[in-house]
Amino acid sequence: MAKTVSHPLFSRLYPRINAFAEAHGSIEHRQEMLAGVRGRVVEIGAGTGSNFRYYPPEVTQVVAVEPEPRLRALAEKAAAEAPVPVEVVAGLAEELPLEDDGFDVAVCSLVLCTIGDVPGALAEARRVLKPGGELRFYEHVRSERSGFRRVQRALALPWRLVGGGCHLTRDTERAIREAGFTVQDIRRFYFLINGRANPASPSIIGTARPST
């Protein structure tokens, strides 16, 4: 049986949070992350399926793994309207219910902040990627600014409790490199809403490949 996690409060709040973010620019971030993706894709922690509509036609299949039942149900609805074939499955990022070397691309989108075992999840991404495959990522991260980072640390616990385990202070780029990936390109930016930053504003979008 596939393992799941349950976040009753967060799973009810997140669709509204995501809709607000999309109204203020996150759609463009998702499109940037997925530009040029092709072949068979595994999306790790698909949430509500917000990425599905932005996959290019060169994608032959998306297998979307989501452990939270309420979010997974929303992802299944989004999959029915996606422009490419999408299969939504239950499972944990740290224990992907998928075969070795089966995917051209692994996608991590606003999910590495919540996963308990990030090195384990990234090791799983490497396992399921074909030789020469790539990791596409869009994540909020720890700020490089000391003052902003102090604010993130101060808010870390309440943010995690309300946000389904979301960590504000993860150095995700470093984690990707330490998991055996070579970062090919990366854009670092602050996602401002109405010109203002919030604790999760520091962000990265990029591409990495397993190191040889």
C-alpha cells in the first residue's frame, strides 16, 4: 500500500494560497520551470496539480506523485483537464512507487520545503531518472540576506505548523548539489506580491542533471 500523509488544515488552505500566488505571478514561474520539458516526467509532490496545464506538448506522460489525500483528489481533477497525459498516484517523495531509470525529467515544485527527508527524496529523483535525465525545480528557499534570514528563523516554527511542515530556511540549492546533481542553470529572485516580500519570497528556478 502506498504511504500517505495527512494535513487537514493545510490541504484546505493551500488551494486559496496557490490561487492568490498565481494571480500575482507564480504562473509565469511554473511556465519558466517547465519550458522545454519533453518525454516522460515524474512530478514529485504534485499538490493540487497546478503545473499540469503548463506542460509542453512534447511531454508524453506525467506521473504525478502526491501523498496528501485531499490535495491528490484535486490533482486528479486537474489531470482530467491537462493537455498531456497525467497519471496521479499516491506515494512519498522519499519512497517513490516507480521503477528505476524510467523518466526523462523529474519536477520538484514548491515541495522540497515540506519533505521530511530531502536527501532521501533527491536520491529517489536520481534513481528514477534515465541516464542524462534532468531535474527541474522551483522552490522558495533560505534568504542570502542576514536580516531577512533572521525574520525567517523567527517565524520558522509557526510557519511550519500552519504550512503542512513547510520550512522557511532550507538551502535547497545546496541540497540538490549534495545529492549528486550538477546545477546547469539557476535563477535566484524574490517573489514579490504587490511589490512586497513575505517570508517565503526568496526563490530559485533551475535545471540540474545527475553528476557523472
